[in-house]
Amino acid sequence: MGKLPPLRPRRPSLSFLVAWKLVPPKDPESCRWECLDGRWVALTVGHDTELGKVVVTDSGGRSEKIESYEEALALAKLWRD
């Protein structure tokens, strides 16, 4: 049996280099994440007449009304992935 070539470290894909960070929210947001490439995702509690709901929005124009803050956080994480 022949020798195996030496292992070389794999270069990370660009998807691992895109970083999100929690930043100060803009009025009326409750929290906001921004990406190094300019994208953002934000949560707003009790937006307009939707008291008790959380609105998740992003820089691409998506918007979703969610019943609970925990579910809104999960959706925001999904949109950041």
C-alpha cells in the first residue's frame, strides 16, 4: 500500500468570515444585529397596533410578526445564518 499525502489545513469558506454583531437598536427597535457586509436584522416589540407581538425585519425587506420574543430571537438567528 502506498503512502498517503500529508494533510494540509483546509481554508475556511467565506461563509465563516461573515460576522454579525449586536449593535445599539434604532428607534423603535428593541435589538439589532449588523453584518460586516451591511446587512441587518432587527426586533421591534409592540410595533404600531400589534401590541404583544414582536416584528422581525431585515435589510432585504422581509418582515414577520411573531407571538413570542423567544420565537422572534430564533427567527432572527435563522435569518442571520
